[in-house]
Amino acid sequence: MINVGICGLGFMGMIHYLAYQKVRGAKVKAICEKIPERLAGDWRSIKGNFGPRGKKMNLAGIATYSELDKMLADPNIDMVDICLPPCAHAETAIAALKAGKHVLCEKPIALAVDDARRMVKTANQAGKMLMIAHVLPFFAAYRFALNTIQSKKYGRFLGGNFTRVISDPLWLKDFYDPNGCGGPMVDLHIHDAHFIRLICGMPKAVHSVGRMRGRVAEYFNTQFLCSDPSLVVTATSGVINQQGRPFTNGYEIHLQRATLLFESWTQTPVTVLTDDGRVRRPKFTSGTDETDDFAAELTEATKAVATGKPSKLLDGQLALDALILGQKQTESIVKRRPVRV
Ligand SMILES: NC(=O)c1ccc[n+]([C@@H]2O[C@H](COP(=O)([O-])OP(=O)(O)OC[C@H]3O[C@@H](n4cnc5c(N)ncnc54)[C@H](O)[C@@H]3O)[C@@H](O)[C@H]2O)c1
């Protein structure tokens, strides 16, 4: 059994807690949170943009800490699951790794590339796992795309376009603060940057055109220039100011003998167009609620710790590469030219 200590019991901490109830081989044994009511089990103030509302919980059998050091000194904890705001990821992860714990940390790995590099270096020095909870590859539509690309069932991957656009998240006060949420590049687009890095390797350069809001990119279009010059990979991400725009994500992925389509806004389910003219909509076994994809992600992390075999999808270096891409994309927008990665 892998014993988990969750650090930060806000929206994502709650989602992870609920998802762990479906994970075989892991148990939440401790929670570290600075808001006393949440530590006492009153989660009614927690809400996010999906999933259930917080309610009163029975935390019997779970050690509760208001200070990280005390949880890190708890010898019963094998893995620290960090669900803190991004500005706290680096120092918390480094402290946990130095205390001999494995770490699963919510995305983005960190706000600054140097901090993310320190996290990866500390994990290597400590001989502990640093996993970053990029959940996109565990969502059915993206898992299907990843498996289809990697299986080469329809031939070579030729490229694709990835979209992730939202209306202004007015309830997040520090969304555009480079030291808070970090803006749409590291909060939103990083999901696609991570997925693109996963399927294409590390691009050689990026060319982004976009609008800035203060020091962060608000809305942008990127071409990812890969070592294979025939790969055409693009992404559109960011915020538009009309509140009628719901959260929108999607892709159009080109393979030699098929095109894969998915778009949440137009309610286009995953669709496979093949070169015999057929249009197919694969069926997925849908889970009972939105925590199922997170349970799949946490199962992957649990298995990695239990077997000692690192997860390719949750790899810290992969998440660092996604952050580097985002930093280079912002640089490209500001300099108005392609930037080498
Ligand atoms: N994968 C996804 O789909 C997804 C969705 C939302 C958020 N996230 C990520 O999850 C992370 C957390 O976001 P959130 O929306 O849950 O934030 P949140 O503000 O709802 O929760 C953060 C919690 O951490 C607590 N906290 C802050 N500093 C602390 C400290 N020093 N010690 C103990 N507790 C402390 C806060 O009191 C709060 O309860 C972010 O990195 C975010 O990017 C991921």
C-alpha cells in the first residue's frame, strides 16, 4: 500500500482525495492545509469549474497538518501529492524530495524554468520520483489519440492542431499574475504543450503570434517547428473576453491514413475519418463521474512508486520541457519572431 499525504486541500486537492478512493494500492493517510475548517473536514467552501461541490467529510484515520515540515516528518507517508498554487510547487516538492518522499505535483511543474530544473535535479539527487500530474493523456479523447498515434495503426503522424480557449476566468484574482496562476500559457496551454511534446519530441523552435496582457500572453497561435520539417503542428490557446464562451478544447490530428477530430465546444465527439471515406465514432467506456480520469492518473503514479518503474506520462522532465516551450512561446510573441528552443 502506498501511503499518500495531500498538500493543499483546495479544488484539486479535493478532486485528488475523491479520486484516491477509486485507486487500488494507495491510501490518503495525511492532509496538509492552512485553512483550519478544511483540515477539520468542512470542505463546503471548495468549488471549481467541474466536479462535485465540497461537503462535510469524515477524516477519521487521516493525520492532519497545518505545516508542511510536520507532514514531511511523518514516516508513514511514501508520496506527497502537491495540490498547492503553482508558486508553491518548487519549494514544496524540493522539501518533500529531500525528506525522502516521492512527489506527485499538480501542473504546471513550476512557474519558472529554473525552479523546475531544480526540482528535476533534486529528484535525481535524492533518488526519488518527481511526477507531474498532467491529466490530459488520461482523458478518453486524448488517450485515444495518443494510443492511435503510437500504435501507427493509420501510419505516420503528420501533425495536427490543438485548441484550448476559455472566457476570462473572472473568479481567479491572480490568473494573469506571472507569480500567481501564471496566465493562460502556464495554466491552460501547458496541457497541449505537454501533449505535443509527448507525441512530437522536443520541437526545435516555436513561432507564436499573440496578444499580451501585462507580462503574460493572453491569446496566441503557435507553430511548433520540429526536426522533421514535414510535421505541421499548431496550437491556439488563451482567453477571449466574451463570457458566453465555455471552456473549449479539441484537436484535429493528421495521420497518413486517417484524421482524428474532437472538439468540446461544438460537441464533436472523437471522430475518425479514414481514407476509404468512412466516418467512425469510437465508443469509450465512460466512468461514473469526472474524477475517473484523475483516478487513472493517480493509479499510474501509485504503480510507478509501487514497482519502482517510472511513468513516462507523468515524467518530471517532460513537464519541464512543456514549461520551457511555454516560456519560448511567450518570448516569440514579445520578439515577434520564431525562437529556438
Ligand atoms: N489538472 C487540472 O485539470 C487542474 C485544474 C485546476 C487546478 N489545477 C492545478 O492544481 C493546483 C491547485 O489549484 P486549485 O485550483 O486546487 O487551487 P486552490 O486555491 O483551490 O487550492 C489550493 C489550496 O492550497 C492551500 N494552501 C496554500 N498555501 C498553503 C500552504 N503553504 N500550506 C498548506 N496549504 C496551503 C490553500 O489554502 C487552498 O486550500 C494548481 O497548480 C493548478 O494549476 C489543475
